Amino acid sequence: MNKEIIAHFTDDKLLASLEEYFAFERKTTRVILLHLHEIQKRKLYSDSGYPNMFGMLVTFSRKTE
């Protein structure tokens, strides 16, 4: 979604849309945290050649840019 589309939303639509995105973000964050917990528990970062969880996450975050 780009800012030109959002600029044409009614006030009610804009607020409802933001609420929907916050709900989606909360669900997504929960899933990410569950993944991270399991990766930490299994020490998969080490098995994948990373020195620590932070190193793995930095590498993963750069892949999505």
C-alpha cells in the first residue's frame, strides 16, 4: 500500500485500516518470537555456522532488505 492510496481513505477507513495492521503485526510478532524461541532451544544458529543468535539474525535481516 502506498501513501497515495492512504491519502484518499475516509477518516473511518484510515482508522480501521490502522487497527487491522496492528492486529496483523501482533500476530506476526508472536509467530516470529515462537520461531526464535525454538531456534534458540535447538541452537540452530550454531548448527548453521553462526557464532550466536544475534549473528544469525543480523544476517537474516539483511537478506530481506
